[in-house]
Amino acid sequence: MKPRISSSISLDTPLRKEIRTIALYFDSFGAGGVQRCLRLLASIFQSLGKKVVYVSETPAPEEEKILFPADVEFSSIRRDGNEVLSSNERRSRWHAAIERFSVDAVYYAAYHVPQLDEDTQSIHAAGVQVVVHFHTVFSARLALQGPTEFSKRLEGWRRADAFIVLSRTDAAFFSEMGIRCWVIPNPPPYPEPRVTEPRSLSGKARIVWCGQIRNIPKRPSEAVRILAEVRKTIPSATLAVIGGVTASPVTHAAKEAMVRAARELGCEAAIEWVGHHVDVSPFLDTGDVFISTSAWEGAPFTFMEAYAHGLPIVAYRLPNVESAQNHIAARQVPQLDAKAAAAEIVALLSDPAAYREASRAALGVFSEFAAVDQRKEWRAVFDSLAAEPLLKNTHPSPPGSFALVLETLIGHTCFWENRMQEELRNCRKREKSERGRADALAKRNAALERSLSVRLGFLLTVIPRKIFEAIHHIAAQ
């Protein structure tokens, strides 16, 4: 049986059978969930006897290299961030990296980039298979860019030889789209829980928010709104914000929005700006409740970090997130309902027995996910790549999954439509403001023309101007 590969190349193109060397690819560096997952997976792949190469878009800084396991080699597609490549040049760079390291399979974590389709075809042309790991909910692109761009991405995702998703909700959707999926949860951030017993309330009413400080999809200003609501009942409540501001103007704008909201709601003094930390344990150890304000998530590391410390979670509803479906460990409320979130937090902070039960459930969720045999799951993926590129869905969708698909799809379609409506309202405001300024300027000009000083100036200069015009007329003749 000949392998199913891109229609742009011959079906006789050989695919490597045994997977010995795996190239990891992602388009950026940093402290995000995908980057953290890559480092954990590099160790897992090495433990399976695979050679691991990290192929990044631009050269990896030394401070990033040291975060990876020993013996991981590095390469890049572009020489620097300013280099612009044609399609043929990009394909040649991929082929050069594949040839240099004898790559047998590419683990492609940049599920969201527009060059995914092109890269997949280039990699297939070199006789190498592609494993796409979808690190968010299926409808994130829909929420961000609308249905047209979302449908374009589907074509690239369909070319993958293996498609890894984080939840049964995602698997149900992609299976309907003709994409065969494997459901593998992300490896946990710790091998075992950081506390051995359920926690008790600290008495400090300390709320913790952790993540990248950016408005979409994290919406950190919502954490400030929730804090303000909690303080109406528990005035001593405080909020620890774990997350740094990068050079990106997006993060600066989000931080400024948070500061502005805190000032307006009168809770500036109750917020501790912790900044970015690789190890967040000291802050989770002193917290009581973890909150999530995201519009969407895939499989957030922050949830598993909170659970590992025995912290219960209060979150805006995330129907697709597997780790949020234990409703004792994670109390979910409707999106953007700060009052409902605050009510759940107050209920936990006011009931020591209920809090301890929620903490016990949190530790249970962590243990459940930590028990997943990551080596077994990934070995099955690589063995199937070697045997047959067309993978079966290893986790059939259980009853009710499609209802979650519809809820997620409708929610994120509405999110995108609301964003478009907001942009339209902002455009109209700008137009109205510009018209107002133009009208004001026209009125000032009309008032000036009618003013006594302008009329006197005109009369005083009329004779010199007539003389000047006559001189020019004579000179022209």
C-alpha cells in the first residue's frame, strides 16, 4: 500500500519507515505553554531512544538552548528575523536541515502559522512525515480571524500524517472535518504533586492569576474585576498577578488596562505584581484560589500547576478543557461573569470544609493526568508512522462530545463577531470624532473670515496686492 501524502508530489515518494530522528519546530521562543511543552516532550522523545533536533524559525538564543535537555541540536530556517525567504528558498532550507540531521519525522508545533501548508508540502517532498500538535482549542483561529481564515487553515491541517489534539472535543470536531486525530494530554509540569495533603485556608484570602499578560485570549483585566467583586464581601482579599510584560506593545497595553481598571475600581493596593517567574511554586504555595479569565484555552499548564499545589480553580467556562471538567476542583461560571466568579470564590473562602474538599479534588485531577503514560502514547504515534501514515483515531469521541463542539464553536463564533462589532463601533467613533474636528475647524475658519481683524487686514493689503499683481502681469508679457 502506497502512503497517502501531499497531492503535489508523486505517490512514489519514499517515506522513512523507522523514526530515529525527530525535528521539533516552533516559530517563537519564550515562556508560553507551547514552549514549555516542547522542552518536556524533548525529554520524552529522547527517553524513547530518538535523536531530537530543534528547528526554529530564527536562531535559538543561548538562554533558550540551556532550557532543553542535553544533546538536543539546534538549527533554524532563517538566519535572523529580518531575512525574507521566497517559497523555493524556504523549501531548500527545510531540505537542508532534514538532510543535515537525517530527520525522519517533523513534530510541527506551530499549528497556527500561515506557512504550515507550504512547510508540510516541503517536508513531504523530502520523504519525511509531519506530526502536527494542535496546542489550543480547535476554534481559536475562528475566534481570532473569522471563518474564512479558519477554513484556509483546515487545508494545511488535513495534510498532517498525524494530528495530535488535547481534548475529545477537538477530536470530535476534526474527525468531522476528515482529520484523523490522536488525543494526548500535555505532559504535566511536575512528575508528582507538590503537596501531599489537601490544603486548608490560609486566612489571607489570596487569589492567584497566572499567565501571559495579553488581552486575547487571557483577558487579565477580568481578574481585577473579579477581585473588586470579592472585596465587597471579603475586604481583605488580595490578588497576585504572575506574568511579565515583554517588549510587545500588546502586553504593555494589557498591563495598562489592568492598572487602569484597578484604579477605577479602587483595588490598586490589593494587587501584587509578581512578574514572570520560571518557578511559580512560592506564589502558589501562599495562594488560596486560582482564577482563569481566558476566553479559550487548550490544556493550560497553569491549571496543572495550581492542581499540583492543591489549589482549587474558579474559571470562566472552558467546555473543551479536559482538566477543568471536575466541577469540585474547577468551578466554572459563564464567560465575563465577574460577579458569578466572585461568588464562587467567596463560597470557597467562607467554607473550610468545602475548600478542603476542593483541594482534595484538585490533587486528584493532577494525579489523574500525571498517570498518563506519555512514553506509551508517543511510542504508539511513532510506531504507527513507521507502519502506516494514515493513523486511526485512538480515542473515539464519547457521547456528548459533539454538544461540547457546538457550544465551543458557537461561543467562539460569537467572540469573533463581537470583536468585529467592537471594531466597527470604534471606527464609527473615530469617524465621528474626525468629523467633529473638521466641523470645528470649519467654524473657526468661518468666524475668522467674518472677524474685524481679518477684514481690516484685507483692506490694508488690497492696494499692495493689486500693485504686486500688475508687476507680475507686465513681467509675464
